[in-house]
Amino acid sequence: MVSYSLSENAYIKIFFHAAKHPHLPVNGVLLGRQASDVVVIEDIIPLLHHWTSLSPMMEIGLDLAKGHAEAQEMTLVGYYQASERLDDTALAPVGERVAQKIRDQFNDAVAFVIDGDKLGTGDPALLSRIHHGINILVGQTDSPSRAITLVRDHNLHEKFGDFDDHLEDVTIDWLRNNACRVESSET
């Protein structure tokens, strides 16, 4: 069975996306590589918080994200989403379709749903919705706590932008989000 290793940077970016829009659904894609039986998720690209249905904006965002991943010598390896409700951990129908589209290109693709009840607890807040019972390694053991600190004490999530934000202000670097990149504690 394949395992998934999520870099600290990727986890923190997912956390930032959910924290910036806690009252809205958010979604994005996971970028990485496969190393034998481990899918290494190195980065994420946040897609939407307004147009979260399968819309022309979603299609364009996915195409741009795929091109960016390829330019970085990575591939789309999965999808993530958060609901506007803390207790909603189901993969939305649009999430199922996007995850399947990614899986058509990458057999071991995964779909994560953010567990809103765990989001601020210091525990990893990701649930797999394609592969159940898989091993997910999240950055460092303190990555969830570090993400909370970066939001609460430094407001870095306010600098974070997704494709929707980019459509409203083209200066927002939604593909890289370098404005909120943090020094990794990973060794």
C-alpha cells in the first residue's frame, strides 16, 4: 500500500487557505512526486474560495496548476478541500470529479478533506477521502501547532492567495505564494 508524505510547507499552505476563508469552502491541488511506494507531496496550489463548483474558473485554474507543476518537474498528485461547516468532512461532488480527473493521470492520487473540528487543535487536520486507512506523514510532528502560531501570532494567512484572489488582483502570486513562505523546520 502506498504512503503519503506531506511536507511542512504544503501542510501550512493548506492551513493558511482554510484560515483565510473560514466561512467559505476552499479547494486546491497537491503537487509532488512518487518515490517507490511513497507519494511525496511537496507543495500545493490553492484554487478557489468563490467559484468552488466545476466551473470555467476551476478548469482554467487546474490547467494552469498542471502547467506550473510540470515546470517544477512535479505532477498533480491530489486534491484538497475544506467546507464552510466545521463538521462537514465529506468530499463534495466537485471534489470527487476533480480527484478522479487527477487520478486518471496519476493512479495513486489522493483527496484530503480538512477536518474543521481538528483545525485549531495542534493535531493534523487532514482526512483521506479516496484511500482509507492510508499512512499520512505530515511534515514535522509540530507542523500543525506551527501553522496555528503562524496564523494567530503572525497573520501570514492574510498574505496567502488563491486563483480567485489572483482574478481580483493579478499581482497575487497564487501559484507560489512566496509572500507567506516560511522557513521550514524540516531537516
